[in-house]
Amino acid sequence: MALAFWYEFASTYSYLAAMRVEEEGRSRGIEVEWRPFLLGPIFKRQGWESSPFEVYPLKGLYMWRDVERQCERYGLPFMRPEDFPQNGLLAARLAFIGCAEGWTPAFSSAVYQAEFGEGQDISRPELLAGILIDLVLDADALFARAGSAEVKAAFKAQGAEVERCGLFGTPSFVASDGEFFWGDDRMEQAFEWEARLG
Amino acid sequence: MALAFWYEFASTYSYLAAMRVEEEGRSRGIEVEWRPFLLGPIFKRQGWESSPFEVYPLKGLYMWRDVERQCERYGLPFMRPEDFPQNGLLAARLAFIGCAEGWTPAFSSAVYQAEFGEGQDISRPELLAGILIDLVLDADALFARAGSAEVKAAFKAQGAEVERCGLFGTPSFVASDGEFFWGDDRMEQAFEWEARLG
């Protein structure tokens, strides 16, 4: 049993889910497959040049208040970063590499903590390098791999799977049978669904 | 203590909330102020000619599945109507009249039951007349009032309040202190907020 957790580093609601998903999976005995990807290409196909929270200001205004309230409920730190949405391309490519090596959950949680817990700029390579070093990983080697044609192509190739699953936003949770759930508010239901597939 | 419940008859997620909000209010001792209104003008200002679930097909596809799942969770009937989004203008004007007379909750629940519980077309005046008659109301007189310049103007004048509250979708819940919550998923939190204002 495994539940795929699709997330985007620029997404505030992905932050809420990312900080809770491992514990939720552990307590239910369901493995979580972390799937970092980019929403940009999906948004562009819908005619948006930025996050819908930027395109629709009222929705954006509400989102920040809602995320603040949810952080309080969940006991998560919250600090709104100056820049939004942030460029999470390098972070996502690094997280993508880590999927095969098992450090993606720890890395991604640290990136989110910096971004929305401390309001830092996660497009800064130094910040990402610091996180990798804290995880006792070889930052230089990983940066080189993240910039390689091979990783770039493999990361991009996920787009076909995103399309097959019908994903249009994050966080999204895809169960083993293809059933999918969108939004931090559906995380528990997604786990319940996967548990029933047993 | 009162929580304002803003809803639109074409909205599937308003259906989910409308069928639960009275019981939730009763059990918490919080009055619910039903506020029927139209999303069309708001959507138009965002550049949408129809429901976002029509404008963004992937989101629409997901919405129907999600609403079906939520109905199952809540024990609500669900039948997808052929037409979507439906024209709920007449229903909304009638519900608006009922606010001062106390029959809006019963009327609105019956309209939603017909629309999303039975897949019927709520733009049909005969259907609405049948609901009014079931509630022992004078359908002819109410239709005449719904078409009067006075009611039309008063209904439209709500737009200023919608703008003041910052509403951009439905269902929305506005607490006595102006704090607002969007979406069926936030209904319980909205009540909790209002309860704390005591």
C-alpha cells in the first residue's frame, strides 16, 4: 500500500500537507511516495501566467488568512515570504533525485519549513545547499546532477503521468487504484481510501 | 450570535453546506442567517463567462467526483443534473424574499434537494412553484413579488455587502466580527469561530 503525494514547492497548501503527511502515513501503516513536480506548465495551459492566488487577488487575500488559520490549528509555524509564488525548480529537481535515495521527505520538509515557516527565499541555491549539508549529503554533487540533462529530462517526463492522473493543482493524493484527491483538506480521506484498498 | 451563510443555487458545494448548516447551527446554539446571492457578477469580474468548473475542465471533472464522494460521506442523495451550472436567479430572488419571513431554509433545502439530490432543473418556475406550495406559501403572489422592481433592486443591492466582505465564491460563512470562511470544508471552523465570539 502506498499513497502518492504530489506537491509543488511554491504551494502554501502543499506546505500544510507536507508537514503532516509522513506522520499520517506512519500512524496508518501506509507508505507515502513523495512526488515533487511543477504546477507552472499546468497553470499556463489554463491561461494563468502565475499562481491563481496572484491572478485572482480576492482569492489570494483569503488564502493567506486561511493558511495562517490552518497553521494555527495544526501547530505549524507560519511566516509569509516576501516573494510569492517562489521559484522552486531547483528544489524540485533536487527532491526528485532524492526520491530514489530516501531523503526526499526530510529535504522537502526542511525546504517548506524555510519557505513558509521562516519566510525565506527557497530559490537561493545557498539555502538549498545548507539543507542538503544538514542532511549530510554532498551538495556540490547533487547540484551537478540536478543540472544534468538526464535529471532534467526525467523530471520533465513526469508531466505525462501528471496528465494521465488528471492533476490540476497541489497537493494531490493518488491512491493505488488511481482515485485522486485534491487539497490539504482531503489528505485524511485519501489515506482512508488507500487503507480500504488494503 | 449569528453566522451568515452566503450561497448560490448553482453551486454544488453550497448544496453540501446547505443540507447540513441548520443542524450544525442548532447543535451549537448559533443562529444561521441564510444569504442567497449570485456568483455570476463576481465570476464575470474575474473574466469567467461560466462556472470555473466549466472554464477549467479538469477541475470540473474532479469536482463531480469529489461532490459524489462527499455526499456519500454525509449521507446526502446525489444525482448530477444534465445542465450545469443552472440558472438560479428566480430561486435566489424567492429565497431572498423568504429571509424576512422565515421560510428560506426550508425553501432553499428543497431547491437543492431537487437540483443535486434528484438532478432536476431548478430554473423551471413550475418546480419552484411546487416547492412554495408544499410549504403552504402563495406561489403566485411570491412570483409577482420576485419580479417586482423593489425586490430586484434590494436583491442586487446585496452586491455591495458581498464586496465589503471580500467574498469570491460559495459557500462562504461570515462571522459577526467579519472573519470569513470559504467552502463547505470550513463550515465547522466557521461555527467554532462564531462560538468563540460568544
